[in-house]
Amino acid sequence: MIKSFSVTDIGRKRKMNQDYVFASDAAIGTLPNLYIVADGMGGHKAGDYASRFAVEETVQQVRAATGGSLRDTLDLALHVVNEKLHVVSTTKEAYEGCGTTIVVCSVGDGVMHVANVGDSRLYVIGDTIRQITVDHSLVQEMILAGSLDEKKARNHPDKNVITRAVGAEDYIDVDFFNSDLHRGDIVLMCTDGLTNMVENEEIFRIVKTSGTLEERAHKLIDTANENGGLDNVSALLIDPFAD
């Protein structure tokens, strides 16, 4: 049996929460379950609108899908969502230039399927902590090019500049990942409000402590806020083999 818990928080410094989270342990359309985390960007209310729109529209598209592989279902859904949000961002003045990160996950038969755009992340936490997604960010490109190390990247002035976002362009390039899951693994999906405030080692320690998913998710949020809470922060924990 799969079990999850999600929480989102405005943080200590922001006036609006532009993160949006969805979690369903039950089937959505042809998918056995569905989990989504998004972090919106844009001016007043635009980021809030973008993340909510992208998540709710993705759920709607998945629910309406009639066939195809899990990857095909997610790929088609995200391309439709991108097209619709791009129209909004280019035609409605109140939402001009809006966009959002998105990371989507579904788990079936012990295999996790992930789709990602932007710098919201998915980790698998078992004996170690493994980041499955790859950030679409300027800093990540510098790391891959060898011009910046990961420790310096945490405090780089351009660390919040993302290179891909849902709604930003008329076409979107989505990354896909598959990963086998094993008993004891916990999946964490989160926005950069968590990862910018809490080191991976501390995330690992919190997730591996005893307690319910709810308690551990709230501890992640509390720790991010105790460390400054500079951004909205969201965490979604999934136990693929809950008793």
C-alpha cells in the first residue's frame, strides 16, 4: 500500500505562497497514483496562479487520458498544460510572464516514474539520499560545465535563475526519470524553499527519523523556517511500501 503526506508553507519572508501541491494515493485516470509539486513565478498573483493552474490542469489531463504508457500520459499532459498556460501568460495582462516549475511522480509495481521541468526536486531517501531530478537552472548548467562546484552553488547570486519553466515558452522540453524503489525508501518531492534552506544531510536525517510521514514533513518545513524561511516551502513525502 502506498501512503503520502504533503504540506506547503508561506515561509518567513514572503507575502504570498506561490507553491502548489497535489497528492493522490488512489488512481487518477489510468495512473495508479499521482503526486505533483509546483513553484510559480511572476509578479503579483501571477506565480500563485501559474502553479495552481499547472497542477490542476495536469490532474485534469491525466484524468481524461484514455491509454498509452505512463510516460506518454505525463508527457502529453504537460505539453497541453504548457500550451494553455503560455496563452494565459502572453494574452492576460494580470498574468503576463507567469510560469512555474513542476515535478510529477507516479509509482507502479515498485517503479517510480518522474517528469520534471524547472528546479523543484525529487529525492529517493533510503540508505543514502539521491537526487533523481536534475535542476533546469543557470547554476546547474555551470556545475555541469565544471565552472562551479556544488558547495559554492548554494550561495551563488544567480541560484534562482531557472532555464526551463511551464508556460514560459510555446514549447516545453520535459525530463523523464525512472527508478526502482525498495522497501524502506521514502520519496521526497519539494520546492527550492526547502533545498535552499536545509542541507541534504539534514534532510536525510529528518526523513530517516521515526515518526509519521506527517511529523517528518512538518519537521522539514519547520527546519527550513528556522534556518531563515526565505521562500515558500513545500514537502511531499511518499512511502511506496507502507504497511
